[in-house]
Amino acid sequence: MLLAISFFTISGIAGCRTAKVQSDNVMLESHIQKEAKEETMESEDKKSEKSSVDNGWQQSYKDIITYAKEYLVDPYGLREGNGSDRWAYVSLHDFNNDSIPELILGDSVSISIFTYQNNKAEKVIDLYEPEGWYSINNIYYRRNSLFLVSNGTSGSGYVCLTYKDGKYVTGFYDDYNPTMAAVNEEDTTYREFGKIFNISDLSENEKVPLVMLDANYEDITIRIKEGEPNIPLSKIDLSKLSL
């Protein structure tokens, strides 16, 4: 009899332990599922937030592109007529590395840089060649820097922009005055200019491409390359125009 009691007592204890282990497993599984659900919700919230930001800057930039003439400066009165379509620079690049790209918008007269912060687009700077050089022949991008180039008969004028040490920096160099240059509109040497901007051997594959802006339709359209169809601006993912 004592053996039987002992057996049932031990069996009962074992049964309790088994039940407790099973209960703990259920609680652990529930906890894991809860954590996984919370992680999923957090991930979805982040995706939703990112999507909201993406939609915010994209729409703001599209509004600026639509009314480009109102945002671009014309310091020498070079922008002629009211043509219904024209080639323009429309690109994006994240100069300050904050995960939101800046808009690069302009033509042969001037280039403007826009950023998006506090839920709105803001102009950073207007860039254009100094008087005497006038129009922009090409724009190049290299290592977080833009180079606006105006070609002369035996040299070029360079207007440059980059983002360095938490702020935008501008530069200018004139081939006709090789010992002089400017950084942030202050005279300096070519050597000091060159520490920030490397203008040597700018290549064809570093050129910022032009696109065709066409205002003949209710919704302005963009033709990315010659020979390709026009695409309504409202349907374009601007991130595809990133440098």
C-alpha cells in the first residue's frame, strides 16, 4: 500500500510539473507571438511613416517642377519666350545624407536646389554663372558636388556646390585667371579651391542628364530620353531621377 501511495504521489507531482511546463510553453509562445506582432506593427508604422514622408517630398517637388518658371531666377534676362516645351535639368541627390533627397531643377540660365523639411519644400540656393559667362553649357556631378560649366573660346568658368561639415559650400573658378578662385564668394587660391572641388577631367558619364518638360497637356509631362514617350509628372517616381 505504501508503494502504491508513493507511486501515485510521484505521478501526481510529475503530472503537475508537466502541466506547468506546458503552461509555461503556452505563455512563452504567447509572449513570442506578442513580440512578433509588436515588431510587425512597429515595422508597418515605420513603413507608413516613410511612405508619408516620401509622398510629402515627392508631391512638393512635383509642384515646384510644374511651376518651374516661378522658382527659377533669370539674372541676365536670358530665358526667352514662353515655349510650351524645353529641355531642363530635373534630378535628385541627397547632399546632406538625411535620407530625403534634394531637388536639382534648372536649365541653361540657372539651377536651383530645393530641400524638404518640416513638411514643406524650401529653396536652398540659386546657382548661375557670373556676368560675362552667362549661360550654363553642362552640369556635372561627382562625389557629392555639382559643377556648372560655361565654356569659353579657350577656357571655362566653373560654379560649384557641395555639402561639407554640416553646411553647403559654393565655389567659382575661371580658367582665364588660373591663380585665383572663390569659396563661399570669398577670394582664395586655386589650391584651396581644389581641396574642396576637383574640376579636373570631368567626364561624359558624370554629366547630369537633361529631360524634356512638356506643358502641352493638362498634366505636365516628362520625357526622360530623346525618343522615349512622355510620362505624366504625376505618375513618375522622382527617386528614379536620383544621381
